[in-house]
Amino acid sequence: MSGQIAERLPRARKWPPVLLIGGVVVTAIVVLALLGPAIAPYDPTAFAVRARFATPSPAHWFGTDEFGRDVLSRVLAGARYSLVMGFGATAISLALGVPLGLLAALHRGLVEEAIMRVVDLLISIPPVLLGLLILAVTPPSLWKTVAAVGLVYIPIMTRLTRSVALGLLEEDFVQAARARGEGAVSILAREVLPNAWPPIIVESGLRVTFAILLGSSLSFLGLGPQPPSSEWGLMIAESRQFIDQAPWIGLAPGLSLCVLLIAVNLFGEGLREALDPRLHARAG
């Protein structure tokens, strides 16, 4: 079994540049998010009426908003929300989508049909609309938004896991395990999962990008963290009425969100180049 795993996993090679660039930027954002309260020059929720709409300057690098709150301090505080939404929602989709995909691949017939028809139905609904439907029945909050975004992407993770598992279940090493009398749980845990992780990890890296974007979109619509939160999507929504008077209020969180999305996307693309066996096969 170990020999089969070694054959399917990519050999050690030089990491793709996009993986390194994306990893460095994402790591830097994570560090800034963790250190935000300690390095922020001001309290992100403190009002300073006399400093309303201050332009960017050495005193306020990103300017201030309509309440005189320091935009840089709020951007640093808001980084945590985006990271929690991206990685938390992806973790939920993995925790539920992977077992459902394995179950559908292992139990062909009625069980597979039931799971996949529900998956097809949910995938046909646009992610934002599905998120709105999930959040419409409960008061908005950060963790409810994380859960909603995670539930939105469970069908995609289920379909991917099932597709990968179906191919692995036909491999000779799985047939040999069945001939030895190993049970279904043992085959999934010892034979299928170790070989299925590379494409699942690649998809997870890319899925974080969509989770961050969807979570910020829901916050922009008022279905995420509520004021005085400094979540980036909410900050952008609140800045709309001041776009002519003080464009820096929305520009700072908007650019921060773009940098995070691009960095995570580069990291996911690098993972795909490093772990996707189909790319290695074409390159070989």
C-alpha cells in the first residue's frame, strides 16, 4: 500500500514561484491579523469627532472615517474576520463534504443517487443566493456567516471527493485490500484517503478564495458581522455614501481584500502545480 501511495504522490521538486509568493503574502497577512491589536496605532472602535474625514497623513496613514476612527487600525482589526471566514468555511466544507463524497463513492446505487441529487440541486443555486437563504432566517453574525459559507461549498467538495474516490476504488491496490478481507472503513482510511488528499487539498486552497469573497459579499449586504465591526466587506458598504467626500474609507479595505484574495489564489494555484498528478503526467 505504501508503495502505491509513493507512486501516486508527486516526487520532491522545486516549489512553484506562485506558491512561494502567495504563501509569503498570506503568512504576512496572518501575522498582521494576529498582531493587529498590538500594532494598531489607535483603538479601531474609538470615536474622534474632531478628526472626522481626515485625509491620509503621518498621523493617520489611511485617513479616518465619518466617526473619526482610524482606518488603518480598522483594516488591521478586520483582517481576522476575512481569515476566519475563509479558512473556517473551508474547514466546514471539508469536514462534511469529504465524508459525504466517500460515502457516495463507496455505496453505489440508492445512497449515491440520493446524495448526488441533493448535491446537484444545491450546486444549481448561485452561492450568494444560497447564502442569503441560509442567513435570512437567523440574525446575522460572524459565525453564522462562516457556517453559511461553509454549507454553500459542501456540495462542491462532496462532488470532488466522490469523483476522486471512484477512480481510486478501481485501482489494483484497493482490489488487493478487498481480497485480503479488509472492511469498507479500513479501505477508505488506509487506501483511498491517503491518495485522495492531494486533489482535495488543491481544491481547498482555491476554495478559501471563494469563501473569503462570498463572506465579504454577505457582509456587504448586511448579513455578516454588524457595526461597529471592522470586517472589510462591511467597511466597504459603510463607505459608499462618502465615496466622493472621502474615498480612502472604502479604498483601504477594498485594496486589502484584493491583496488577500490574489495571495490566496496564487497559493492555491501553486498547490495545484505542486500536487496535481495530471500536470506532472503532462509535464513528463
